[in-house]
Amino acid sequence: MIQLKSPREIEVMAEGGKILADTVAMLSERVEPGMSTLDLDALAEGFIRSHDNAVPAFKGLYGFPGSICTSINEEIVHGIPSRKRVLREGDLVSIDVGVGYNGFFTDSAATVAVGDTDEESRRLLAVTVEALEAGIAAATTDNHIGDIGAAIQRVVEEAGFSVVRELVGHGIGTEFHEEPQVPNYGKPKRLMKLTPGLTIAIEPMVNAGAPRTRTMPDRWTIVTADGSRSAHFEHTVAITDHGPRVLTRRSA
């Protein structure tokens, strides 16, 4: 069932989204060779819990053991933080974070280069950011869910990369995952019409190679089937009469 949010509820989500935006920014700035993904997890949990009424949304969600997801190189999403996963110069690490705040959730992600990386990886990051921004720009009340996916898909495929199709964005609010699903591909004017009060997580997952995926034996980590690198960027967005409002963007 679609759950539309009142203006007051969107403001609560924006307050939680600010904490989340600051968390993602802090983690992105702290990434460096030699640190483990468990180090990032500890930093995130401590920072989130330092804010009144804020908790790491992923901790225990569906049994997930970490406070954040940390996915390296060919890992697309749901990487489990571990002391054994040490970041190396040139790696890409995707940091996916959720925050629960006063009864509402927000979700955001960014992929960060560890130190210096290769030109193709830098282009992958830039294209994925561009795709996210295109998807957000399409999240207007005269459009449909399909317009968001079509905008993302166009940017990605024109750059020669591929959109992951087995994983999608989602509604978010009092539950971490709500309806509707928000695919990162599609056709304009298809699926649900966008309505004021709808809050969704838009999250392109883009592979440098083919779009197919597989799940690792830990039953959480999803990787590219061909071993190519992947990038993931995400924002929580509210649909309003005045255009899309990004609730997890860090203010300047």
C-alpha cells in the first residue's frame, strides 16, 4: 500500500535526512587505504547515535549484522562490514546508510574512491552521480515512476555502462521499505503516477560491465556476475507540488 506523507511528516524525515547526509559525508571524507570496513561501520554507528532519537536503520534489519553496508569494487550492495575487509589504494567502496529518526526512515548511499583510482572507475562514479541527478529531476508530479527509470537508464547506457535490473529503489517512511518499487530502467509515463506526499529512495546501481548479478555465499553480498566494478548512489526524495525535494542532500 502506498503511504503518502503529510508536510509535517516530511519535515521529520528531512531532520533525519540531515543526520544521514552528514553521516555519509563524514564517512566519505574518512575513507583511506588501510582502514577496514568494520572501522567505517563503527564510525557510522557512533556518529548516528550521537544525535538524539537517531538510530542506524540497517542494524538488525532483516537480520543484517552491521550498521551500514560496505561494498567493494565488484560488490554492488549489501556488503557486510568486516575487520578482514581492508581498503586498498584504488578500490571503490560503496557506503549505504539508513537512519531511523522519530519514527521515520531515510536512506542514502555514495561510492567513494580509496585514494587514487583509474580513469574508468572515476568515469563510472561520475556517470552514476549524473544518473541519480537525472532520476531526481524526473521525479515531478507530471511524471510517473517509469520516467525516473527511463532518465537513469538513458544516462547510464549512453555512457556505455549497464543498469542493474534485479535491484530497485523503493518507497520509504514509517517502514524502511515501502511501496512503490522504483526501477532504474523503464519507459516514460509507465507505472504509478507521482503524487505529492510520496517519499522514495532513488538509487541507481551501475555496472562497468554487464548488468547480471549473483549473490555470495554469505546470502547478503550481491556482486556483478562478470566481476566488473559497480557504483551505487542514492537519495531519499519527497514528491511535492514544487518539484522533487531531496531529503538527504548535505546543505552547503
